[in-house]
Amino acid sequence: MADRLDPILPGSYLGILGGGQLGRMFTHAAQAMGYKVCVLDPDANSPAGAVAEKHIKADYTDHAALKEMAALCSAASTEFENVPAQALDELEALGVYVAPKSGGVSVAQNRITEKKFLATWQAEAGIGPAMHHVIERDADLAHISDDLLPGILKTARMGYDGKGQVTVHTRAELENAWHTFGQVQCVLEKRMDLDFEVSALVARGHDDEVVAYPVAQNIHKNGILHTTTVPAPSLKPTQEVRIVEAAKAIIRRLDYVGVLCVEFFVLKSGEIVANEIAPRPHNSGHYTQNACVTSQFEQQVRAMARVPLGSTALVQSSIMLNILGDEWLVTGSQVEPSWNTVLEDPAAKLHLYGKAEPRQARKMGHINFVGPTSSDVSAACKKAIEVLRITR
């Protein structure tokens, strides 16, 4: 048997669990480098399955499907954090190189586990999670400190894009919200005096090489990422150094191979708080497709294939604008947005995900605006928002 640290060369199959837009963009990057991709996803119309060389239409824990993927693929990964950890373990047991392994992914699958992990390096890094309290039973509600209200109640599992969380101001609202969530495990986080949000994108190779992308500044609307700006306009150089070093420490502690995103809050006091970990390429990293030497998706391919990681250097300033299904529905009926008008600006790079049905708040694509200065890309993004009549 070949050494598991040998490179996996182009022409080989790489597996991806999950068929959404992240899997689709990973597939495109892998194919550009000469690899073939096998997608495992139960949706017959998944965006990634539509472009991959092979699409296994089955549940993520289907043993026969996992054996079929293992027989074909030299390496495998996941495109979203809620793929069951046992699927990754089973692929590894079948001899597939899994990157990242289930241990790193499982930390991000549960907010309680994630908070505990983030707190382990708070003393040395000076950056830890927000004040919080775990709620697992009715009796836990009585032990909530007044300092945690107002706060945000979040389900421990399956929350993303604003789902599974609600702001609560009083104990009565907290109790009602917890019962509305079905009394599942939750975390109550103190609402912070937020100045702005950023995300740090890092990647680690099998040989412990770690690279970091420029820290990106994010704006969310209704719990969904709206824009990402690089370089981060509000971030001080000293803050960026601390954030990058913290993200590098996290990826090494997780023994994680692949691309990882860590979201941080910068408070008005200047304090930095770690928000959450995403064990995969991330929406806020889409700007790398057009603004960096190596995109986050190519980087994921490189890490999985055990070839050297690519340069993360920023070539141009960039703003990423998320495109939601709302943009097709602004007139009350489904109408294709005016892409021709948007693309009159040569700085606009359109990426659509191949989803057939636009729905409100559904991510349908994004536009990367790239240019020599931040003011150039800001003006281009503002114009596109007007053309697309984005009001969020």
C-alpha cells in the first residue's frame, strides 16, 4: 500500500459529502486541477451533483453508498458541518483519507462543545467565547445570571444563517423561546456591544503547514451574510495579528486538515470575542475566488490531495455580495435579475449556484467585486445593489 502521506495526483477521484453550492464550487476547483469528483447527497437535483463526474444519491449514513464512495475516492471531505460524524469515520475505516476528520468537524456541530473548546485557549490567546450559559433542562433557567440578558438563545445543533436562534430580553421571553425550540439543548449568549464582525480563514496541510487569508469584515442582514469586505476596513493591524494567530492555534488544536473559518466579534471596547467555527470553506471566503492567488476551494483540494498549499496573497481589494432568492421576487413574481446591467461593470464577477427554485432568504449566488482600491469596489457593489433592488 502507498504511504498515506504520498500526494494524491490529478486524475484521482475526490469525494465530497454534501451537494450544495460549496460542494459545487469545490468540484469546479478540483476539476480545474485535473481531479474527478464524486458527490454523495440524497438530493437528485443538488448543485454539486449536477457538475460532478459521479453523484451517489443516498443518505450520508447509507453503508452501501459509503462503500461505493470509498472504492472510488482516494480522499473525502464534507461541504457542511452537519454531515453525521459517523459517515466520516466509516470512510476513514474503509481506507479513505478524510480531511478534516470527524473530531474537528464534531466540535463545530454542537454549540456547547464549541464553546467549551473555544474557552480552552482563552488564557493564552486573550480571545475566548462570549459570556454564555448552557440550558439543558427547566432547572437551568433558574440559574441564568441577570448579566446574560438581553441575550441570544441558540439551539446547540443545526443552526445556521440565523436559524435556530432568537433574541430574548426577559426571563419570560427566554422560557417561552426555549419551549418554542422544543426544550432541546441550547446556549444563551450575552448580547455584546458589537462594533463589527470579521472572519479568519485558515488552512492546514497534512504536514502541519498553516496558511491564513487576509481577515475579512462581514455585514449580516436578518442573520444571513450580506457582504464581505477585504481588506477589513475597520480592523487595526494589531487586532488582525491577534485574530490570525488565534485562528492558527485553533486549527492546530483541532488537528484539522483543510480549510477552516473562525468568526470573531470586535467589540466597541476593542475586545475580541470568538463567535463560532465553520469546518469547511465559508461564505465569507468566496472573495478568494477572484481576489487571491489561491481560492479557498482550490486550497481545500490541495489539502485533501496532500500537495503543497497555495499562496493566500490578496491580489486586489474585494467585496463579496450575497445574492438571495429575494432578488428574483422583487416584483411579486419570479423574474430573472438584470445580470447584463450588473456585468456592465468589469469589476463584477458573477457566481450562480445552479439552483432551480429561488426562494426568500435562499442563497442563489454571489458577486465578487474586485479592483485596485477599496473605494472602487465599494462603489461597484453599491451600484449593483441598486440595480438588483436589494433592500435588506
